[in-house]
Amino acid sequence: MEITVSRKAHFNAAHRLHNPDWSDEKNREIFGKCNNPNYHGHNYDLIVSVTGKVNPETGYVIDMKVLKDLIKKEVEEPFDHKNLNLDTEEFKTLNPTAENIAAVIWEKLRKVLDASLRLKITLYETKRNFVEIER
């Protein structure tokens, strides 16, 4: 039997949605307020879910302290109170949409989690808008 455990986290970050291959007019048309040249911010809520078999010796799928520390190191420290476009390598050339942010978080955590565990990322950009990625 497999069980899913989840950890909720939070970070604040600014970004600008912009495609440098498009005109300013097209960027404004497609991205609207999110294309503000002076950036704008969100209070992101993140849910990291890990699915796997329970270790019979510990009773854990994963030690939640370990998961907490991985989220802090891989997500909160590099992204919290940052301008994603300017302050992070991941988004220097990647448009920081909620979809791309979730995919980057998934990739970062996938690299440091046991390969036997399945990983799902749920990222809330607002209370009503969220994206999910699971592979």
C-alpha cells in the first residue's frame, strides 16, 4: 500500500510575465497586469506531496522534518522575497508563470528526493488560482 504525505509552505516573490520575442503591445495584450515593467508580487502557497510505501522500521513515507528542510533549502531560501526574473538563475530566461514556477520547484525537489517516491507540487498563486504538477 502507498500513502501520500504533504507539507505546506509559503513564499513571497515578485515577477513579470514577458516574452522578449514579442512587441510591448502583444505582451500587454497576452499578460495584462502581469506584464507590468515594474513587476508585481504574489504570496505563494505551496503544497509538496510525496507518495510511497511506509518504511516498516520508521512508520514514515518520509520524515516530515527532512521534507521541511528540503523545501526550505530548495524553494523558500532561493525564492522567498526575491524578484524571480532578476534574482534567480532559473527564471533569467524562463517566463515565471505559475506553471513554470511549479515545474522548476518539482525539478529541484525531484533531484533531492529518493527516486522511489512520487512527487506532486501544488502551487497557489492566489487563493483561487493554482497549478499542479505530478510525475
